[in-house]
Amino acid sequence: MKQSLKIIKVNHFYLIHDGSRNGHPGLVFWKDDIANLYLAIKFGTTKNQNNASLKHPISKNIMNSYVYKKTFIVKA
């Protein structure tokens, strides 16, 4: 089975699978195609000590959005 190749772009949103059930939206802000590494800002809907509240939600169908304070390293 031939696997398709997805080109990750900087300043675009992607679904980040970080071990959570459905994943989190994330904004890629840096990439290294040779090492296949990406840095992303991760967003969520649950308030806790590891994230900060956003003034406006990132989607129309949710009430509150939060940004995680630490960047997330992704290897695609």
C-alpha cells in the first residue's frame, strides 16, 4: 500500500495527536523538513495550570479556547 506524503506548512493549523482521544488543534510555527521536526502551539478547551485563556475561541462551535504555555514538538 502506497503511503501518501503530506507537506506540512508553517502558519497552518493541523490536528495534533498527543495521546489524547481526539487530538488538539495546533498551529505550526517552525519546521525542519530534513529532520522531520515541527514546533507547534497547541490549543484546547479545558482550563488548567498549563494553559492560558484566549480572548476569542478558535472555533464557532466552542465557548472557550485555551493555548498551552509550552510549545509542542511534533515528528510527522
